[in-house]
Amino acid sequence: EAQVTQNPRYLITVTGKKLTVTCSQNMNHEYMSWYRQDPGLGLRQIYYSMNVEVTDKGDVPEGYKVSRKEKRNFPLILESPSPNQTSLYFCASSLLGGGKERQYFGPGTRLTVL
Amino acid sequence: AQSVTQPDIHITVSEGASLELRCNYSYGATPYLFWYVQSPGQGLQLLLKYFSGDTLVQGIKGFEAEFKRSQSSFNLRKPSVHWSDAAEYFCAVGSGYSTLTFGKGTMLLVSP
């Protein structure tokens, strides 16, 4: 089954404690991205990756890091989380180039930073 | 910079009535346009997308959208709304799936 998985689904942590949210896809997609969703703000792109070792900033990259060492995985790293990073996070993947292929979203990770 | 405006934060429609959700965009080139739906507690599902060609795009669940370049709009329509359509709807613009910019969403409420 084609899917994007994220772990953990829910996380409560404290300010400054490094954390990683994993994202994995099984469709051999080149493109992967991370979004955060906040009430009244919609989804905002954090980082995206066009392929292995190719990453770029989205609209709200401050306080986040990513890596793309393997095609299937695109972890989101918060080196020193702060309360303003409390949000719902989505990972997505797709083939590049547009056209008839679709984009797949993960189920989301709800993060609370105290 | 690209941007998306969804003027309506909430819309209430009676079940069986027609629906139109508005989306206006700002983009420097020919845009790729998308509509997504998010049911409560769920992830996002792509309803339809416009990349090129016919400006009237058919999507899943009976939805359609029309790209109007002169009005910078990509409104979503459905002729008859079902209670299961109650959800939040997001319009997005970008160059393919990369660098997508989303609108803030429109919450659709369906009344009996």
C-alpha cells in the first residue's frame, strides 16, 4: 500500500530538548516536504527536498533542520524546541514534474512544547 | 511572492444545495493550483489540481474547479452538498508540488 508514515503521531516535550520527527514513504518519490498547520494560518511549508542530498527552505524554516540521506526518509529535526513550535506537522511526498501523479500526505504529528 | 486568499473563513450550506468556495491567488507565472480537503482529525486529501489545459477541472467526490486567469481565481464548486462534505478546504498555488503556498482555509458547515 502506498503511504507516507510519520512518527511519533503525538509528542509532548519541554523547551530545549532536541527531537526528531521521522517521515518515510514507500513510493520512490523524489519530492518530499514538511508543513506545519496552525489555526487560522493554514499550512505553511517548512522545508522541502527535490531528491537525496537536495533540500531547500520553505516559508517558515527558522528553528528546524532536515536531512535527506536516503530517498525514502526525510526527518524533521528540532534542535532546541520552543513553545511557538507547538503545532500539527505534516510530511508529504510526490513524484516531480507535475501531471497525473498525486501528492501523498502523512497522518500528521501533533507536537506540544511546554 | 506567491500568495493565496480564501476570503471566507466559514461557510454554511444546506444539505443538497450547491456550493462555491472562493480562492484568489497571486503568482508570477502560470500557476499550478490545488484544492485539498481536511476532515476533522485527519490529514489532507487532494481533491483536484490544475496544471494546464482545460480550465474546468474535475476532481474526486463530485467537486470541480474553474481556473480563470483574468480574475486570478480558482473557485471550487459542487452542485449538491452532502453532510459528509463538512470539512476544512484549502486552496494552494505553486510550481508543481514544490514550494506550495496554502490559503488559510475555509471551514464548510453543512446544515440539515
